[in-house]
Amino acid sequence: MDSQLSDEKFQNDYKLLNRFVKSDSDTLLFLYKTYLPSIINYVGKNGGNEDDARDVFQEALMALYKQAKSGKFQLTASLKTYIFTICRYQWLKSIRKNKRVEHLIEDYEITDLNSDTFHKIEKAERFVLLKSHLSKMSDSNQKLLELYFQKYSTEEIAKTLGLSKLYVKKKKYECKKTLIESIRSDPRFKELLFDF
């Protein structure tokens, strides 16, 4: 991207943010109209509905307002990316609280949206995606892959499951191939391949 265009984009985002902090109703309407549809789409693809999406979007705007109001907030990505990232975090947190998925994300605050935070969110989403497709496989295939993911050797897996080494080697290859194809066919996989 041209650096001049990038600078203009950040300047526009800062202007928008300043108007938002001043509680400008037109700016709030603009944020809802511009950014909410993609949040509804994201939450809908990840087990939620429009009401859930509106809740996380409202929480995201409140978090953004507090950060911007503090005067210490620095934009290191586009405003669109910040809002989307906060919404993703809030939705993952909501999933965990509702025990739909347990122990998938670490506890961390959203007061500092640095690159490490983005990485943790993406890592958690990849894990959710992996677990959802793994759960569709047979119990024996799940067990084999779980041992593989835990870095067990082929020999250790064979001994644990009471199978031959040759069978485990062949089955592990087949299971990995099936799992990869299943994940690649999921629309969520494509979303994780590029920045929003």
C-alpha cells in the first residue's frame, strides 16, 4: 500500500476516533453501519446470532471508548482492525464463559492491543477450529491424533493403543489428511489466512 494512502487512512481513523470520543451521534451511527455487518457475519459463523454480535460490538465500542478517552491510545492498525479484534476477543471470551468450549484461550486484558494479543486471539481461534473438526472423527482416530499432537512417537502411540507400528504410521497419515481436508473446507479457515 502507498505510504501516503496509509497515512491518510490513519488520519481519517484518528478523526473518526476523536468524534467518537466526543459522543457524536452521527459517528456512532457510522460505526454501526460500517463495521457491525462484518461482526454479525463473524459471530454467526462461529456459533452465535445477531443479538450476540450486537452485544459484543457494543462491548467493543465501550472498550475502545475507554482506551481512547485515556489519552494513551495509539493506533498501530486500522480502526476497522481494532474493532474487529476486540469483537473476536469478546466472542471467544463469551464462548468460554458459556462453557461451549473450555480452556481454549488464556486470560489477558484487552487494554493493550499489541501484536502479542492479536497472536493469542488467532492461536485460540485456530485451536477452536481444530477441535471442532477433530470432534467429528471417530473416537479411535481422535485418540490417535491427540497422542500425535502431544508429540508421542509412532512407537509410543502403537504401544498406548495396542496397535502395530506399521498400522499406526498408515492410520496417522490417513487421519491427518482427512483432518486437513475437513479444516480447509471450513469457511473459518479462509478467514484465518489473512488479516481483516
